[in-house]
Amino acid sequence: MAIERKPMAKYLVDKGYLKPDQLDEAMKVQEQTKNPNLGKILVDLGMVGEREVTEAQAQEAGFPFVDLDNVALESSAVNVVPDRIAKQHNVVPVRKDGTMLWVAMSNPNNLEAIDAVRFASGCIVKPAVAVPGAIEDAIKKYYGAGESAAAEAPKNGATKTAAQEKRDNATGISALVAQAQVTRDADMGAMPAEKGEDDGAELADQAPIIKLANAVIQTGIIDRASDIHVEPQERNVRVRYRIDGVLMEAMTVPKNLQAPMISRLKIMAEMNIAERRVPQDGRIEVRHQGKEFDLRVSSIPTPFGEKIVMRILDKGNAMIGLSKLGFTEANQAEIEELISQPNGMFLCTGPTGSGKTTTQYSVLNMLNSVERNIITVEDPVEYQLGGLAQVQVNKKAGLTFGTALRAFLRQDPDIIMVGEMRDLETAEIAIEASLTGHLVLSTLHTNDAPSATLRMIDMGVEPYLISATVVGVLAQRLGRRIDPNNKEPYEVREIDLRRFGFQVKDPEALVTLYRGIPHEDNRMTGFKGRTGFHELMVMNGEIAEMVVRRSPLNDIKAAAKANGMKELREDGLEKVLLGQTTPDEVMRVVFTAGF
């Protein structure tokens, strides 16, 4: 069930843009002048701005509104629509997601313009509404000369807002690419094309290449990306950002800029730019708007050149706290009780990128106090917390998880955090630490909480040691959260939710759910941010005995559910019913074969 569209005037009043007495006055003017365009009358009388009227008209017509003064156009979108099409029809592409292209126009019913954009871009066109003047300004800005970005730089050290930076970066990247090409062509001269790969290091120090690499990183930070992918293709270089867990294409860079751009990123990460045949790891430290970010950089060789992936770590996320990770009240209370114990082992499980590290750091932050000696061993140390002794694995120097843990037991610890339990040696020492009166936190890669016990048995750990030390296992995933400021209700039948564990009373009864409305604030996806789906298994006598007997996984899972454990899909269902996410999102991140 979609939200009821409101008449333009009612929308303006409800949003607080227009006072009721002003509306009455404008309607009197309309009656006197016989002018059917109430919006123009409101603007001419100075009661509201053109932006507010356009937003209200878009809502009334059922189209999304785009505020081009506060949203950046994606380079990947601009690149597929020629300037002649944009200028002829007064339209601008806003965002490209696969074959879907969102285009801002003053008249979303202009089929001629939609067909022209679709033919030129080869994409499915989704119209959005924007202020006509803002569209003209955007066309000049994004399709104009490449010096506009420099002209708009802040003067006297003024600080840009995030929206300004995002807008300037999107504009400037196209200009920087053009400048970098000019610089490269000038410096390369008549050099044969096959030598371009070896010349990357020299060109990497050129100003346009430096600015281009910085803009790629800064735009990723502003867009809240968790990862930046720089991917050489056969004819160009594709740059994608993972935003809220989903990869989105941001821009393409000409092939002849690949070598200097990759070399620049490797220089920033202190990697060996002469070595292109083997994978490498590095790190970049970035400060943006007063916040510090660490980028974990990885390179691998591919047939078309080195692919670079940069994981963005916001140091402030380590202080996020359990209350902001999406736990239900019951699960959070259970976790707080488990970690308050003086000894035992608390495990987090899930695939890479499921938020295990953030959860463990949030636990450490809660436990961190002057009375406790907390030591961690990690590979690498992702976040630095004051008051903790954090040790980074260094295999070349012989510092492994096992050797570090042995040393920890002589450091009078109260709490030990092992970044990942990877092998039998690490697991055995962690269990020894737990048995000798320490609280141990660690992570495993398993699909659900009950599987953690079987995984440890597969490593070679004796079942009786597992039952004696493990106090709880938390499995988790991260799913996209519906934009709370732009969502609408709709109805589904109860029977459609049965796969999530919903207790069906009347198969044809309707349940109200929510979905996001595409908006510039959520990059036209309807989602903004992520929330956790959790499955918490608390070890009790029955489960411990089943572990010792090496009972089948399904039996352990049944015992855990009888003890109050909610499966991942059930926790996801609860968040669907609360209007925080959608059934499709739960399906995407939780369901696997066998459900």
C-alpha cells in the first residue's frame, strides 16, 4: 500500500513550508487572476521558493525529487549521457546502478527526453524531478570546462561541508581525469604504448594524478563506503564503492591513466610499485573533516593489470557501543551478562564483512576500565583503543597468534581478545587462557552459532574443552536499513512471511511492512546505513553435554532454540516487522541452501 499522494498545497502546509493563511491569500489571488498555476503564484508572492514548490509537485505526481544543489552526480552516470542530449532536453543523469539510470528533469512525463537518454545510454531510465534552473546549472557544471572545480575552491581556508565536498569531488573527478590525460600525453610524447605500464611511477607524482587518487578516496569516505575497488578492465578502469554492503559503480577512468593511478595508490600505501606479479598489502592513513581513517590496501595481479581494494576503517566506529549495533533488548542483555563473567570464551561468527570486529571492539570498549588488564592480538590491528595493549601479528618476525598468546599468559591479563581463531594451536592456547581464569573473546568463520562448536572440533579441539570454556556464540550478518526519513508502508499476506519463522494464524490476513522511497539522501536506493541480524547461542548443560557426545548439528540447533535462541532469519523477521529493513534484504544476507 503506497503512501497517499497529497495535493501540492496540502503538502507545502504539512511540511511547514507554507502557512494556512498564506495559502488562503494565494488562492484569493488565483481566483482574481484566473491563473491555474498556484505554484507560480506562491513563488511570485515570495511565500515559498521554487525548490519547495517543485518538491511538492513531484510528490503529487508520484516522482522522486532531487535537490541538485545538495547532491553530487555520479561520474558513471554523466559519462553515459552525451552533453548534447543533456543540453537539448535540459536533463542531467544523477546516478547509475547497473542498467538503471536515474535522470533529473523538470518534466518527468517528457517521453521524448526519456527515449533520447535511453537510446544514448543504453540504460533503463528512471525519471526524477528537479528545479529547472538547478538542472541548467548542473549541465554547465558537469559538462562544462574542467576548470570549474578549481574556481570553486574555498578561499581563506574556509571549510567545506560534506555535501559541498561530495559535489565538488564528483565534478572535479571528470576534470581531473581530463587534466591527467593532458599531463600524461604531454609527458609521454611519442613514447610507444607498450612502455606506458613502466612509466606509471614517474607519472604518479604528477599533480593531476595525485588529485585524482585523493578524490577517489575522499568520495568513498563521503559516500560512507566500506571498500573502494579499483578494477582494471580491458578498455578502461572501473571504480566501485561498497556502500551499505552493496557494490555500486562510481566512475570509469581511461585505460591510459591506469598505470600512474595504480602506482600512486601503491605509493600512498607504501607498497613496492615495481612488483606487479604477486599480491601485496599496505596501509594508508587519511584525515578527513577532523576524523581519522585507516585504509587497508590490497593488490592482486589480474590479466588487465593490478586490482586494488581499499577497506575504509573509521576509527570512531570502535566506540560505537553495543546499543547501536541493532541488537534486540533480549540479545543485548544476554551478551552483557555473558561478558560480565570472569572467565570463559565468547565467540563471534560470520563471513568476512559481517561486523564481527566492530562487535568485539564494542564489547572491549564496554569492558575497558582501569581495573582490568586487556590485551589483544590481531592481524592487523584495525582500531586503536586507549587503555589496551594491542599486538599485531608479524609472521616474518615469528610473532604469530600462538606465540603472542603464550606471552600474554605471563602478562597478568584479565581479558584477552584473539582477532581470529585460525588453527588448533591458537584455539588450544585460547582455551588454556579461559580455563585459567581469563575472559577470552575471539571470532570464527561459520554460517551460524551452533556450527562454531563443530568447527572447533574440526580444528582438533577436544569436545570436553569446548563445553568447559565456551559460554556463548554470536552469529551475525549486516543488512541494509530502510531510510527512516523516506519510507512507505505496504501490505503482504501472513503466508508470505512463513519462511522467516512467522507464526501464521490466518494465511490470507495482511501484515503491514515498510520499504524505502528512492531519494537523493539514500542514493536513490531507499536504504541508508546497515543494521545487524543476530543469532545468540548461550551454552547450557544440555548443549554442553551434546557437544561432548558429538551430537549432530541439527540436534544442537534444536536444543539452542529450546533454550531461547532466535535464528538469524527470525531476528531478521523481527526487524522487518519493526520497519527497519525489508524481506528481500533478509533473504539476500541470511538465507542459504537448506533453509
